[in-house]
Amino acid sequence: MPAPGISSPSARTISKVPEWRIPLADVDLGPEEEAAVLRVLRSRWLSMGPEVEAFEREFARMLAVDHAIAVANGTAALHLALRALALQAGDEVVQPALNFVAAANMTLAVGARPVFADIVGLSEPSVDPEDLERRITARTKAVVVMHYGGYLCRMEPIVRLCRDRGLVLVEDASHAVGAHWLSGAGPGRAAAGTMGDVGCFSFFSNKNLTTGEGGMIVTRRDDLAECLRRLRSHGMTTSTWDRHRGHASSYDVIAPGFNYRLDELRAAIGRVQLQDLERNNRRRETVVAAYRRRFAPRPDWIVPFASYAGESAHHLMTVVAPDEPTRQQTVEALRRERIQTSLHYPCVADFSAFRTLEAPALEHSRSFARRMITLPLSPGMTEQQVAEICGVIL
């Protein structure tokens, strides 16, 4: 019997979540993650401590960067990056209109103004370096790029542009952990997140490396790293873990900051996930290749990044329908078969919160948002599942 005053589940209206036969994303978790969580529980130290420190070292080593700072989520990473770069009221930040809203929200949070740039096109939904350059004014102080779906932007001209114009560059690498840009010139083989002043990662539940919530900031700049670490924890000069170990007995607060710390449980999961990242990214690559073979005979459907030359993280599997009605009909047909889809992303400039900002035409971003479908993709998917999905679509 339920306790007095508490309704049983059958007594209330519950919104049912569809039981997807093929979900949009699935996590690769196993006994290793369970053992890592149990290790932390037995240590009886749950807030930021040795697991976080180890996760930061291992992540920095993977990317060959000097500093990795673990944070509560990817949005916190973007917020801290823009704060550490000293953006303020009146500054402009040029960024893609096709992105999750976090980057635009955090631009407003530091008092700056987002200025939206278009993507290259329907087959390459990454920010267009030429359109990005057109949006730069005397008030522009920073550029944010986003490596859409795990495929890096055209980084050589963007890095050169920011260097020549004296602009700071933030990489939103939330989709691209483990991805690399390949080039015979410029940065050569460079990991996503390491070519700008700062790189931001998300470990949300659908990401290639997941901790449920969580994020990471990476940088080669010592000055930024010191500032980021302090901003992450209320502007304090020492951490609770430092004081627990007897490395400090007190602290000062030298700047207003936030509680954007990562905890030990998530860091322990992240360390295991990091060990499996390359394997799982290659599994994703195999699934994407199977999709591409199925769509190849149908040129009326666009599969983005067909000619991409880098090493992708293959975070998203997206297709562009021939027209809007076809998109809607396809989404509905897949839903009837209990196959989950999504939309990455609506054009940020069209959200109510941003309509007061002057926005350019953004023709490609808006067209992409109207016609694209995000299809299921995870390391454990089979070619039979891909065949079933494509059989509904094609």
C-alpha cells in the first residue's frame, strides 16, 4: 500500500515515453564503469579529488595539451572559456547559427553579443570561414566554432583569420572528442579542441565519451588554465581536496567564480570511457559506412561530409531529405516503426530569445534545419539495424 498522501503510479496520469526498438543513441557501459564507481564509493571521497585529477591528466595526455580542466558540463566549459577570455558588454562573438543553443546562451551570459554565421552548405554543415569573416566588425573579440557531428571545421583558414585579426578562438568540440584534422600545412594532424585558445568538450549522456553530465576545457595557455581553475571553484586559491590532504589550511577568493566542479563518480566513469573511446569511435565509423552504402544509390538524399578527409568522431549520423514534406513523412514512418530520430539543430537565430538580434539571411543553416534528420548511431548498432532503418526511408 502506498503511504498516505502518496499516489500510486496507476492513480496518476503518466506521460509515456515511446519504447524505441532502435533508439537514437545508446551508451556503452559495462562492469569496468561499475567497478570504477564502486572504487569511489569505497574511498568515501565524492567531491572533486584524485579521480578528477587523474581524469584531467589522462585527457590532456590523449590530446597532447598542457592543461585539461574538468567541469560540471559542456555549457559550464563554454561559460568559463568566455569569462576567462575577458569578454564583456559590447563585445561581439561570431559563431555558427547551426549549433546547440549553449554557445549563444553563454555569450549572452558574459554580456557579449552573439553574431551568427552560416554553414558551408547542406553537404557540409560546418561554419563557413568566408561567411564568418564577413561577420567580423570592430567590436568582434572572439570566434566560436563547432565541429558538427564529429567532423572538424575548415580550421586552417579560421585559425589564420583569428591570428591575423587578433581574435581569440574557442572550439566547441562537444561532438568531436577523439577527432583529428589532417593537413599537409598549417596545424598538420591536430586533435579537435587543440587548435584555438581553448577547447570545450561535453560528456552528456549521448556523447561518444559519457559521464552522464560533465565536461572538459583544454588549453595550451598557462594564464588561461590558472584562471579557469579558479573560476571553476568560486575563485578560490585552494580546493577542498587540497585542504583535506593538508596541502593548505585556508584560502583566498581572488575573483568571483562559480561551482562548476566535476565530482569523483563522474570522473571515474570518464576514465574508463576514455580507454574505450578510440575503439567505440571506430565502431561508429563502421556504422556510418554502412549507412553511406545504403544511401549511395539515392542522390536525392544528401549524406553530409561525404568527402571529409579528416578523422571524424562520427558523433551524429545525419541525412538531408529532398524536401520538407519528405522529411516529415520519413520521420513519421520511422516513428511508427519505433525508430527514434532527432533534429540537430534548429537555427539558433530563429529561437524567440534571439529574434531581437540582427541576423543575416543564413540561407544554408535554415534550409538544413528544415530538411535534415538525425538517424540512430551508437557503437553497438548492427548492419541489420542500419538496413532496417534505410528500408523504411528509401
